[in-house]
Amino acid sequence: MQLVNKFRDMNKKMEAYNYVLSIVGWDSGTEAPRKSFRRRAEMLGIVSRELFTLQVSKEYQSVVEELYSNIDTFDDSFQREVRKANKELKKIINIPEDEFVEYQELLQLSQQVWEDAKENNNYEAFKNNLEKIIEFNKKFALYYAPKRNPYDTLLDDYEEGMSTIEYDEFFNYLRKELVPFVKKVLEEKNNEYDKFINDSYDPKKQEEFCNYLINVFKFDTDKGLMKKSVHPFTWNTSPEDVRFTTRYLENYVFSSIFAAIHELGHATYEQQVSTDFDGTLLTGGTSMGVHESQSRFYENTVGRSLAFWETHLKKFKELFPEQTKNIEPIDMFKAVNKVEASLVRVEADELTYPMHIMLRYDIERKLMNGDVSVDDLPQLWNDLMDEYLGVRPNSDSDGVLQDVHWSAGLMGYFPTYALGSAYSAQLYFTMINDLDLDQIITDNKMEIINEWLKNKIHKYGSSKTPKELLVEVTGEEFNPKYYVKYLIEKYSKIYF
Ligand SMILES: [Zn+2]
């Protein structure tokens, strides 16, 4: 018992450091003035080092190791905590310190190198950094699991239980079932609402609409708030402090609306985690994929439904009477679901989005297995864009250089985006057995949906694995058929 208490105390201390770093991070992402960053980086460096010293201290290691060697004597949820702690520890302590430091420095530098390369459309300038990042990722994965394919180790890091076996099956299925359908949709005319979509919308009024959305989704503002930032994100330290951001683009009002709804999905998940898990390693959402399933469910299944706009167009029209003169709910529904072969992932619609992820998975898999060299990446990227969406980027800035992830060392992260959408569809087909979703949305009763999500998913925090959750809620393992069925049903209604 003494050991358990020690484990708790040490984790709490680390949590305190993380809390401080996190609050500063929120401030950096939202309100901090530009020139505050130099001093801030220095201060944060000191606090982060303190935290790291605690994490890898001999004392903490011996506590975790001893608990781990007696793991069978604990109840399920504590077993899961110990396993998590042990895994996190093993990921770091097997890396030689000089390599760890070298990698951190590489990542710091790569951020700027990537930004410049993207701005100047100069892939050559970034390629060596990318190659080094890949090598480090491979090496570190092998330190952790010497006998496992490094990419499998990374995939499992971002989504517990996933490997190339599951993802291959998933993406092969999408390639076979979805690509032909996407191509068919892309042949349809779809610029009917372009003027309405890209009209000028006062950012102040956009903000008013986003505040209205907070009420629609029944987000608890005693335990959270919304601000603006360049890249929308959700932030939390506990279920009682969950914040998110959106952004306001004058000529693209849907950006603020759907970023807000998306982040509300993440934020509601975090708010509804049971406070019983406070102070344990089981608080917070269970995985990237499950998190993304909640945000995309809110954004696409609820926010981009006809029922939603039948109820909420009225408010939108009140704020923007000029721009919406001839717009009826069905027009809004069609406009927010416009499909187009975009070159850029973050601008992609719900239907073409998985194509962008499939392409990144194909490339990461090849990179990590040494089946393609960084020299051939732009060509491979453009060929795959052509194959999946029938468009070719004419610059690497809109091609291989577009995302921040690889420069930040996040290899294996991308697939969780598509997986989250697919989880969301599987959950949707279960939910409609219990709830009349359209009616609930029309009646503006999101609290009913929130309650369902809370009881089935949110309240468990990370005490259950993604696999366990999915089986318990939907009665079966992950099945991509639901995703394809959902997309084909929805977009057939709109386009055919
Ligand atoms: Zn998200």
C-alpha cells in the first residue's frame, strides 16, 4: 500500500508540473503577445526539465517496476494505470540520453526549416531533416520493442491496439469501396453555393453565432470557455476546466462554425469524464481515435445534418440577413456538405477527407519500412493525389510540405483521423437504435445525445481501451463497413 501511495504522490507532483506547463501552453496558443515567447521558452525549458528529471528518476522507475512486477495483485483499473506508467517509462528510459537530446534539438530546428520550406516551396531544404526524423523514430521504436516493426510500435502509440494489419485492412477497404464513389461525386456540379459560402461575414457576428452554438450543444461554461486562435484546438487539465478555440475568417464563415462544433465534440468528451478518475492516469479521453470520433460526430453527423439546419438556420439568418436571403435549410445542408477535390487536407470535406489520410498512411508505411526514399516523396505524393482524387498539386507547398506533423516528429498519428471518423460512423449506427437522432436535433435537445455519449463512452475516461469501448458499445470490433455505408448513404442523398 505504501508503494501505491508513493506512486500516487509522485504522479501528483508530475501532474502539478504538467498543470503549470499546460496553463502556459493555453496562454501561448491564445493570448500571449508575440514578444513574450523568448522569455517564456526559457522559463518553460526549466520547468520541463524538472518534470523530465522526475519522470526518469531512479526513484520513480523503481516504484513503477515494483508495482509492475506485482501487477496481478491489483484490481483492473489500477492494473491499467500501472501498465500505462510502465509503458510511458519504457518509451523514454531505453533511449540513450544524448540521442534523446539530439532528437529534441532536431525537432526544434525542423519546425522553422519546415515553415521556410513550405513558404518557399522548397522541399529540398526540408528533406534531410525529414530523413533524420524518420531514422530517430525508427531507432526509438526499436529501443522500446526490438522485435516489432517500428511503424507498428508507433501506430500503437497513437491508437492502442492498432497496427499495420488493422490499418491495411481498413484502408484497402476504403480504396476498394470508397474511391470509385468519391470519383463519381466529384464529377457532379457543385459550385451552386460558392458565392454564399465565400461571402463576407463579420467576424464579430461569427463569434456571436459560435456562442449560440455553445448553448445549442449544452457545453457547461462553468467548467469551460471558448477563445480564438490561429489553429483551433481543445485544451484541458481536468473535467472541470476544458477550453477550446475556433477562428474567424471573414470570407469563410463555415471555418468558425465547424471548427467550433468539432472542438465542442472534443471538449464535451473531456467535460464528461468521471471525476472519480481525478488524480489517476485514467482521466482524460482514451485515445486519439476515440477523441476524433467524438469531434467528428459532433461536426459532421450532427452539425452537417439537415435536421440541424432546419432548427438553427433561423439564428444564422438573424445575424446575416443579407448573405442568407435565398437560403433555406436544404440549401444550407447542401452548402455545408459541398464535396470537392481539395489539394489541402485541412480544407477537405467529410467525404474526400479519408482519401487524404489514406495517402499519408501509404507514404508513412513506405517511409518507415524503407520502401521509398525521401528523394522520391513529392513524386509519390502527387501520384497518389491523382489516383485517389484526380488532382495533382503544382507545388510541394500544397503537396508533401502541407502538414506540420512530420516536422514535429509525429509519425503514425495521421491514421487516427480517419479511424476516428470510422469509429464515429459505427457508433452512429448503434446510437440510432436507441435514439431518434433527427428528432432530437430538430428539438434542440443535445443533452439527450450528450447523456448517451457520457454513459457509453465519456465517463470511462481512459479506463477502457478503444477496442474494449467499441465492443462494449456497438457489440462488435472495429468494422469499416459502417463508415462506407454512412458516407455513401449521406452523399448519395445530396448528389444523386
Ligand atoms: Zn480533432
